[in-house]
Amino acid sequence: MAPSLIKRQLLRARNGTAYAAGLIRPDVARTPRDLVWRRETARLWRYRSEERRHRTPILLVHSLVSKSYILDLLPGNSMVEFLRDEGFDVFLLDWEPAGPADAENTLETYADDLIPLAIAATCADAGAEEVTLVGYCYAGVLVLLTAATRDDLPIRNLVTLTTPCDYRELGFMTKMFLEGRLDPEDVIDDTGLVPAAIMDAGFQSIKPTDQAVQQWNLWQNLWSDRRLESYLAVNNWARDQVPFPGAAFRQTIDVLIRDNAMCTGVVPLNGGEAELRRIRRPYLNVFCKDDTIVPAPSAAPLEGLVGSRDATELCLESGHIGLVAGRYAAEVGRPAIADWIRRHSANRKTATAKGRKRARHPAGAAAG
Amino acid sequence: MLERDAFMDVLALTWKVQRGAVRRVGSAASRGLRLLGVSTRADTVELVNQVAGLQREVRALRRELETR
């Protein structure tokens, strides 16, 4: 039960003082894990578990544009913890923030080099023959490019979470580049990186009123320690951007945004072409109806572009963050994703079921 | 409002003018400071980029060793 009005004001005064003094810092990413492989900025973590019931490990690949703790936000509100408790062997491919030495990293560096190496390291560490490869947000693009160009890799299933495909649907941020108002060189700094502050400004520009709304939300949550911790964890993450390698940024603008190559199904890569129709593995495309960062119309075309006979679309009634954290994620999003992976990790027969599926947000409706 | 052409044009132009102005002022300040024998931000950036280039060479050599 919520405390009385007076008690709430006193709690607000106490927590507000602590917040203003910088004494409240949510303790994020607490699920126990071990570093099992590293290369340049790539870090492969394996989450400790006493009860791994599924043979095919899950390799979560995090986006290059944010920090990975959104996937392991707080105990009880963590994608990683949920999947682990469902009996999966969970690995996370995380990226250290890019430095000047990474400025020349291209999409190939990630899709054709670091991700394949991480898949091999995952199989070696887990003693598994195949992995379920999951890409979150921009990492979804990378894992799709990996799967489209590397038939030889032991990828059993492919899952993309809120992954942009049609860049014309991304709104203000891409329109600034799409129509040539800005060029990559206008935002790349002298060390060859897009600074974190510019990435942050870009994301803030999607919802310019958000900062004012967040102040109100902060006031609403300030009296409760638990609510305040969740609020700060999510909001700190939303502003906690990382620098982006300049070379990959140029490719993103020229190929993905201006040529809208993902939407055509053919992306120039490594001197050749990555054709999405060459992806034959079971595929799950998860996106969110209320997502303002990657709107549903941007992510939705992916299911029709891959060549998999077992391609499933799952549209959830949440926003970008609500897919992996929060009450809706706990009740609907995470169980539906885990259910699809479980069914497709069971045996070969279920993994090659025929026909395309569409699901609209009920838990478990994305069954293949 | 945000996605109106005129607004985006003005925003992009403002950004470019601001960035150009900062660069020109920085460049002029660097020339002045160099005359006084003081190291500048441009010198630091150059050094950072040299170190980054070396790091990339080390990475390339490591990869070459691994493939042998």
C-alpha cells in the first residue's frame, strides 16, 4: 500500500536530496557472469547457471550505440536473468566503448570478423555445436549481415529485437542525413569517432519533450526506493551513449540510410553482397508497436526479406526499452521470445517447420 | 514540427556554421599558442591519432600471426 501524502513528501525530500547529491546510483548488471573471450573491443560474457536445460546456447549481441546493461538491468527486471532462469546457457557479446583505435572499424569488422569469432568462442566454451544468435537493435543488422554472408557458421536460430530495416521510417534523426542536410563528416570528430554527446543529442531529438516529461516522472517515483531505482536505471541508460566508429557510421549513412539497402534485401559488404534471402535459418523478428526509436514500420519488412521458410514476426505492445525491461517485458515480451527459442532449440524437426507465422503481442503466440 | 523541411534545413545549417566557426577559432588559437611554444588541442589530437594508428598496426600484426 502506498504511504500517506505527508509520508510520501518526506520520502521525496529524503530521496530527492540523495539524488541531487549523486548518492543514488542503481546497481545494474548484477547477474553473475564470467569473461570467456575478448578481442579488441569485443567482450564475450557467460552467465553462471546451475541449471542449463537447453543444449543450444543463446548468444546475445548488443548494439554498438548504447551500453549493454539494458539487457541485465536489475534483479527481477533482466532479460539475461530471465533467459538464464528459463534454463538457457546465456552468453552476451558486449562492446567496450569505441576509442580512436576503433575509428576505422567497418560493418565488416563486426559482421564478418568479431561476431563469427564470438560464435566460435561461444560454441567452444559451451561445448555446443550451434548457437541461437540474438541481435538487439543495431546489432540485429550486424547479425543479419553475418548470417547472410556466412553460411558456414553454426547458427541454429536467428532472432532480431527492434532492428531497423526501412531507414526512411526512422524519422528525424535519419532524415537529417537522408536528404543530404548533414554528411557523416559533419558529426565525426578529429579522432574519427562520432562522440557520445552527438549520439545522445540525436536520440534526444527523436522526442524533444522527453526531458520535461522525465522530470515529472522522477517526481512521481521519488518517494519509492524501488521505483526510483528502476526509473534511474532506465533513464540513466537512455542517456548513457557511447562513441560510434566513424567508418561504420559512414557506411550506415551511405548504405543503410541513403541507399536503404536493408530494405532492398541486398547490402554491399566486404567487396560482395550480403543477400538477406540467403538466410535460411529459423528466424524471429521482434519489434514494438510503440517504439519511437525503431518504429514498427521500419522493423516489420525483415520477416519478408529473409529466405527462411520458418520466419516469424512478433509485434509487441511496448516501446523500445519496454521490450527488454519493465512489467510488460516480464509478463509478455520475454516469455514470448523465450518460448520461440525453446521450441526452436528442441530438435531439428521443429526447427525446420514450414510456413511463415505472424503474431501480435500475446505471450507465447510467436510459436514456430 | 521537427520533421518540417524548413526546420531541418535551419538546424543543419546552424550546426554546420557553429562547427565551422569553432574549428576556425580553434585553428587560429592553435596558431597563436604554437607561436608561444605552447602545445594545443590539435597537437594532442594528432598524438592520439598516431597512437591509435599504432594500435591498429599491432592488431593487424596479431591477426597475421594468428593466421600463420
